[in-house]
Amino acid sequence: MADRAAKRLCCRPGRDSTRLPGHQRAADEASPDTQSPESLLDLAARRVAEKWPFQRVEECFERIPEPVQRRIVYWSFPRSEREICMYSSIGSGAEELGGPESGDETVLPFRRGVALLESGCVDNVLQVGFHLSGTVRDPPAAAAAAAAGLLCNVSVSFDRCKITAVTCGCGNKDIFYCAHVVALALYRVRSPERVTLRLPISETLFHMDRDQLQKMVQYLISLHHTEVLPTAQKLADEILSHDSEINQLHGAPDPTAGASVDDDNCWHLDEEQVQEQVKYFLSMGGSHGSGKQLNLLFSKVREMLKMRDSNGARMLTLITEQFMGDPRLALWRQQGTAMTDKYRQLWDELGALWVCVVLNPHCKADQKSAWLLQLRRWNGVDVCPLEDGNQDSSQLGNLTNAAVPRGHNANTEPPPRTLFTWAVEACDLHWRDPHLQRILTEDHRADRRCHDNPDLFNSRGWPLWHEHVPTACARVDALRSHGYAKEALRLAVAVVNTLRRQQRNQLEFFRAHKEELLRKGTTSVSNLEGWVGHPLDPVGTLFGTLTETDAAAEVDAEAGETPAALALEVALMGLGQQRAMPSGLYAQEKLCRHEERLLAKLQQVELDDALVGVFRKQAAILLEGDVHKLQTVLESIQTNVHSSSHIFKLAQDAFKMATLTDGLPELTLLKVSLQLGIQVMRMTLSTLNWRRRDMVRWLVTCATEVGVFALHNIMQSWFTLFTPTEATVVVATNVMSNTTVARLRLDPRQQDNLAKAARTLALQCALKDPQNCALPALTLCEKDRVAFETAYKIVLDAASGGIGYTQLFTIAHYMEHHGYPVRAYKLATLAMRHLDLGYSQDTHPAINDVLWACALSHSLGKNELAAIIPSVVKSVKCAPVLSDILRRCTLATPGAAAAPHGRRSAARPMSPEKAPLRHLLDAAVDAYVSTARARLAHISPRQYGELIEFLGKAREAFAMARDGHARFARFVDSLKQTYKGKKKLMLLVRERFG
């Protein structure tokens, strides 16, 4: 793009070669800041400078007076800062112009450029024809971060009030202009009188004689001989050669002479940088930063479209080419996997932007044809993403027809719709319809006549627009995107008025055939194509157009309407539309996101009496048919919605609406939320869902609000809704809580019945899953003796295999804590049979339970201790544990008072030489011997110290026997003899044990 001006060949035939040019300051040419009107010269020069390339001016007139040339050149530079800001800010240019609070001044190029200008860092500004140059010096603080004293040479080419090329010595590589270019351009915009202005250099050269030209060339070479001398010599050689190509051309290039007739008139956009940055962001995958940057580029495209800048479509084309070249598309297509949701959202925005581009109401036919060819080319690529998450979306309509029901023309399979199909179809739309033009151009405040055609106007004379709703809203979005805010507003009002009439007609039809429709199970018109969640977002477009613009001038104020009322009404109509759920999972997620976004916007609306009236009106329409309609909606959800998370969200919303007021809840809506919740329980019973526990708790809360009969129902059918653990720990526990009883306000009989049902549920769960439900069942049955005994029997029956030793020990502790020591002892004995504690497991978590069980047996009596010791010896092979049990049993421990269902007394000290401890002593000694020999078989020098300590504990255990010292000495001697090769170890043994 920077080479474009250099291609312009200029020559000045038929001029007086003796006349020298007159040079004067631009201040002499600038319009003074006075009240006097502009001269005719300035008025004409301004218009020519905006619309005509300078080459055409030269071709139309044989001779252009120098003052006229000066004024055209003067007025050809951009006069608005808005475009300069747009091309130097990644965000919205309007935000940058708003003030310093809109961003960090040290980062945003436009703000930095303003700071450089206001700091006096711009110097040596010269305008030669259509070329502006100058130097920009970075302030010391900024220069220290890069290179001290950084001085940038900046040049800008312009044409017809647009900057067409920029060059800066800072080496900036970015899509947008650097701060130095901004500073120079703003200097020219704000202070044109301080800029030295010259005519194009070819005009100046024309007025020089041979000696002056030779002198100028020689001085130029002398001043810049290292840079230009090779080029100058090459050009001289070519000029002196009569057959050279340069002598075949008439004239010579002049980069300051402005654009040629064939050049496009558009702002400078670095296409290479656009492609490189988009490619880089796409290569970063799904990172948050890359998605944010790409969305900012999409916002920049929308900003350009709103400014009616042709670079908007050009930049979108460059972005699309990079998206289509993303290697992940082919990989996903090959693997049969869907793209990520965040990446898919970027593609959605890309497709929506193309619809806006091709629907430009003032787009030329040849330009639209070029876009159509381009879109069809992308559409035909194998990896082009399909609509609705790579699934067939034939249930959606197109921009020229409404949705076609499934089965229609079954013999012709429609081609799969891609994300560009909407834009391709939009190319077939036009704006020539007379009624559409009337809507866009007429001021309906001044035209209150009721027109003769009721199909085109409502009873108050406001126009209607009958068109496929997403298509009509796509027109609204295109008008708004291209800067036609008033026209977009007028069409949006016409569309809303049309939707209101359609809704009224449907309601009248329903009332006339109510009995017949209810008998068929139909309560309203079902739409295959939903407006909320639609790829073109028609409801969001209408809502945004009516709320983001001053719409007061375009609504029927006499009927008490306000822009907010229209926006609210169309949002409620969209949310209340009865529609089929889209088949694709991504489309369903998108629908939910759009609904949540719309609901969030509605929550921000400040309600007044008029808006409350809109809510009541739409609520009355939605509930027409009362319970029958609500039941039909419920059945539709249960049949067509297959996502448990979506149904749960609907159930929660229904529950929230039913309990919104401080008074009595809406029971019908509560029952609907309960039925939806029950369906969610069934759907997620056998699948993993991280929200499952919250879902179960919510269902109990919902059933509580419905009433005690609902609690009885979910407990009776628990096996189809809950796991045994959920039913016991969550459902039964919450049902029997004081909070539930207080909330239901039950009398004593009702409380007993509800508690009995909960205990029955707990016992059933304990039978089905004793491992996880036995202890909760015992806890819930504490206050009912019969139920408690039943739960205890379930535990005993399951102890042989259904419950592990850990849970048995836990239940045994529970029994002792509640005054059942004998039962605790029995359960501990059963738990001991499942335990297997190896020789080296001296840190096993069950050791404390074993010690507790032996202490409990000791406290109950000698017989109980004698009965449990064989189980201990069989299950525990760890010598330190056995010796610890033995030591504790030889000590007197405090007992406990007798309990109603068992006995406990003060435990007396017992002799290890007598039964029942003799068996335990022998087991401990044998365990020490076996463990010591096992360790010695594979011992390393690092473990010598541990073995010595272990033998020290063994000596203590041996010492409990009458002949223990002699037995330990014989044991040590055998070790010395067997392992005499381990001299260092045996030396340590002799030092410690003799």
C-alpha cells in the first residue's frame, strides 16, 4: 500500500520554464477563525478534495492555477480525529476519544500519540503535496524503556481525506497505527496553520531550469551519498540508455502527487499484520487471551462498518481466510470431534458479521456479487464448519422462507448448512420494496393517517413489516451496524408491531377453538424455529435496537408506549415462544446462554407502572388455557428435552417463580417443578453428575414446599430416584429434621407417620447397601425400639460379608457410645475376623480399633477377653501391636458403670503367664522372632539402628514371661551364630544385649 503513490507518473507540459514557484506558509492559506463565510474557492476545493482523485482534476483541466492546487492539497488531509483514533486503538475509537479513564495511556497508541503531541514532541512537520512528514521524539520516560533519545522519522500519505500509507522509524509491527503516526496526524489536524505546505514535488521540479535541477540532484547525493548514490548512478545509467524501460514511459513517479484514478480510496490497513496476528491468536488454541483479542478484532470490524468504512469488509475477509486455514478444522473433521464452545462462538460471530456486510442497504451490485462468489467458495470447502455444531440443522429455515417442517419434500435431502449459509442467502435480499422504503424514510410522528391497507398498517396508522422474523431482524442489525440508527429503529418498531398483531391473532384463534385444541393436547402455536438462541439472534437485535437508541421519536407515544416497553414486550414474547428444542448439544447450550443473557438484561430494566402492565399482559397470554397449558408444556419438556442440566435449570426457575412472593406459593407451578426434578433424578440416577448431591437436596426442599404427601411419594418410590446412600443420608435425614417439621406445621400424628416412613426408607436402604447405610439407619431409628432392633439385626446379618471391618468398628463405637457395650463387643469381634494386620504394618489405621476392642473386652470380663484373643492372634501378626495389647491387659484400667443392655466393670490386672493372656504372650514372642529373622534376611547397613531398637522392644515382650530373660538370651545367641558374617551388626548386638 505504501507503494501506491509512487506509481503515479507526473509531467507538466506547456508551462513557462522560467517562472519560479512561490513558497509560503500554510498559515497564509488556512481559513482564519472568524465569522466571515468561506470563499467559493475553499468551498469548491473542499468538495473536490473529498471526492476526486487529483489525477482526474489534472485530466479535466489543462492548467490548474497554483492557488487552486494549494487549496485542494490543503483540504485533502483528514479533518476528523475519529478515524485516526479508530485505526490506532484495538478497542472502540469512541471509548478512546471519551477520556483518559477509558484505558492505560502508556499502552493505547492513540492516547500515547495525544500525549506526545501535547508534550511538544512533534517537530519538522512538512507537507509536500499529498505527503506529510515530520519527526517525533519519545519523552525521556518512554525512551528509557527502549532506546535513549529515540527520534522517529514519520511519513504519511493521504488522499481524499483518508490516510493511505504510513511509515515510522520505530519499526512498529501491528495492525494499528503507532503513537508516532498518531502524533504527526493530529498535529496536522489540530494545527494546520503551523505546517509548511508545498505543492507536489513534480510541480516544483517543473519550475527549475537545467542548472537548478543539476544543483539540486548533486546536493541531494552529497547529503545522502551513502544511501542514494548507488540508486542515483543506476537511474542515470538507465536514463542515458535510449533503449531502457525508463525512457519508454512518459513522465516520472511522484509519491507526493496524490492517488491515480484507478486507486481505491480507503484508509491504510496493514493486511499482512492482520493475517499474522489472527493466525497467531488462532495458534494459541482456546486461551482466554486469544479469544478476547479475536473478539476485539470483530468489534473493530463492526466499528468500521458503522463508520461506513470499506476496510470493515476487507478486514473481515482477511480474518475469515485465516479462520478457514486453521489446521485444527481438518483435524477435528478427521477425528469426528466437535470444536470447542469458545472457538465455535468466534465462528458464530464471524458468520453474523458477514450477514451484516452483505445486507448493507447501499452496497453496489458488483461488490455484492464478489462477496457472494467468495462466500460460496468458503461454503464449498470440506472443513467449513456446519451450522448447529457440525450437525444437520434442516429444522431451521432460511432468510427467504420460514422453517419447513420435517418430512416436507422428504425425497429431496437439503444440503448441510454451514456458518456462511445465512450470508449466502442474505445476498438474495434487496431493499427495493416500496413499503420497506416507506418504513425507513417516513417520519411516522407526522403521519397519523390510517392507511387503507390493514395488512401493511395497524389501526393507528403505524406500518407493519411481514417477513420471516429472523430475516427482518437481520435487516435491523445490518442497518444498525452500518450506521443507519434511525432507519434501524423504524424497522424494529414495525417488526415489533407485526409480532404483536400475530400474537393477538393466535390468541383469538385459540380462544375460538379452545375446547378442540385442549382435547388434542395443543394450547398454542408450536414453532420449529425459535427466536431465542437463533443464529441471527432476532430478539436480542430488537431488544438492543430499542434500548440502545433514543427511540422516543419512533414509537406510538399517544398509546402510552415507550421504547423500554417495546423492548420488554419483544423480550417476553421471545422467551415465552413455544418452540422445539434444537437437536445439537451446542445449539442447546447456546439457547440457554441467550436466555440467561436476555434475562440478565430484563433484570436491569427499572420497572414502572407501564412496564408492569407489559409483564401482566404477556403473563396472561402465556397462561391462557390455565393448568391444561402448563401441563402440556410440562409434557413437551419431558418428551423433547434430553439434557438433565437444562431440565434442572427449568425446574429451579419454576420453583423460584412459584415461591417468589411472600404469601402462599403457586401450588400448580410447584408441582411442575417437582415433576421436572423427579425426571432429573431418574435421568441422573445411573450416570455421573457433579451436581447430583445438590439436585437431591433441592428435590427434598421442593417436595417439602409442595406438601407432606409429596415427601411420602418420593420416599415410597426412592429406588427409582435415589441411591441408597442418598435416600438415607440426604432424603430421610432431611425429612426427619426439625426444620422440615416446622416448615410443614404437622400435628403429632402426621409427625409420627412421616418419621415412620423415613425409618422404613432407612431400613430398606440398609438392607440394600449395609456398608454405607447401616449406621445412618441406626441413627435414624434410635427413638423407635423396634426399628432400632431391626437395623441392628441387619448389621449382624451383613457382618459376614456385606460390611467391611472399618464400618463394623465404626458401628461398634456407635453402640458403645449409646450404652450398648455387649453389642459393641460382638460387632468388634465380627470386625476382627475380617482384619489382616501383617508383620510390618505397625502404622495401620485399624490398630486403634484393635486396641479399643481389646480394652472393651477386658472391661467386660475375663470370658469376653478370652473369647476375643484367638481372633486377635489370628488377625494380627504385627509384634509391637500384640505386645501393646498384652501390656495394656496387665494393667488395671478404669471401668464403666453398668449399662441397661450390657455390663462393664473395672478391669483388673491380669498375669501374662496365665490364661487367657498366655496365648497372647506366646503370639507376641513368636511374632518378634519371625519378624526379626525376616528383617535380617534382607537388611542393609542403614537399617541396623532400626533393628537394634526393634530387638529392644522384643526384650521387653520376652521379659513378661517368667523365663523371659533366658529365652531372649538364647534368641540373641542364635542370631549371632546365624548372622556372624554381619560383623558390624553383631558388634552392635553385643554392645546392646551382651
